Amino acid sequence: MKIALPTHENQIDSHFGHCEYFTVFTVDDNSKRIIAQDTVDSPAGCGCKSNIAFILADMGVTMMLAGNMGDGAVNVLKNAGIEVLRGCAGDVKEVASAWLGGTLTDSGVSCHAHDHECSH
């Protein structure tokens, strides 16, 4: 299994569509432990209008752990076969470990409060 996290300086970036890069963790399905880490450059411009969802899906990513994200981005990721969990913050490896341990839940909050083109 692979999980992706929008990242800025090893922290969850609060804006999926404008993050510095994505951290992708490969997880052993049996032990639920991280066994590899890669980075994927973020596309220029708005993430939900790029092909990043399909790039990540082609890599085998099936889960996105994110901070804030608009409904448009959630829909693009889900259409690519990537589930989304919003409301994450902090060190990406700690967030990934918390999710693997079953202690994270989706905030259910979209970033439509922001005046941002990806929230449509």
C-alpha cells in the first residue's frame, strides 16, 4: 500500500494544491509499517487542475492524508482511486504512523471557506 501526504519542510502542507512536494510512503500490508519513502514534485499551479492525482495513482497511491482540501480536489483524487483523509497536521512521518495506528479520522472539512479556485 502507498500513502501520499502534501508536504512543506517535512510537515503536512495545509494547502494540498500548492504544496512543495508530496511525500509517498510505501507500507507493508502485513505489519502496517513504513518500508520506503519517496518524494514527488508538486505540479505548478493548482493541484486539483493538474494530473497529480493520476501520477500518484499510477505509483500505487491509494490514500491521501492532507490538511485542508477543497471538494474539487477530493473528487479528482477519488476519481483516480485515492481515498482522502483531511484535517491532518504536523510531521509527515508522525501523521502517517498515526493513521497506520488507527488514531486519525477525517475532519470532513473542505477548504471552501478560502477564496481559492480549487474549492469549487
